[in-house]
Amino acid sequence: MFQRSLADNKICPIGALQSEYKVIPERMRVQVGHLRCIVVGWLTETLAVGRDEGHMVYAGSSEDQATMVLAALQGALQNARAEGQPIFSTVVNQVKRMMTAR
């Protein structure tokens, strides 16, 4: 999702709308929250399976890790629009290194 967004010069809709959370209508806030829950839920499950199968190691809960990964990718995507694709790759690679099974 994030690689495609970067290639198409787009940003994450969750990140974009969360940055405007205080000014968007309440109905949109609810939907942004719902979308975030879906993404974090999927990522939480994916990370949990990866850890359970011995492919990943990380401290804390899978949900906490999912929240960190989502925030890192959102920030990397926004920064890459201004600074270029290499910063996105740097963040992705660092996240991978942090969770690689030892």
C-alpha cells in the first residue's frame, strides 16, 4: 500500500486525515478512526503470526508494534514526498531490521 502510494506521489489517507482531525467533520473523524482500526487490526494479526512462527521478534504487544509500524510508514511516506524515495526505503529497512528474528 505505501510503496504504491509513494510511486503514485500520494499520501496515506489515514495520515492525511488524522493530521486534520480537529478540523474535519465528526462523521469523517469516525470513519478515519474506523479505517485506522481496520489497518491496525490487520497489521496486528500479521505481526502476531510472524512472531508466533519465529519470523519476527519485537518488544511489547503486537498491537503496540502495529501502531509504531503504521506511524513510521506514514511519516516516511510524507517525508519521502519532500526528500525523495530513499528516505522511505531507509525507514522500511530499519523497521525490518528492528523485527528480524535473531
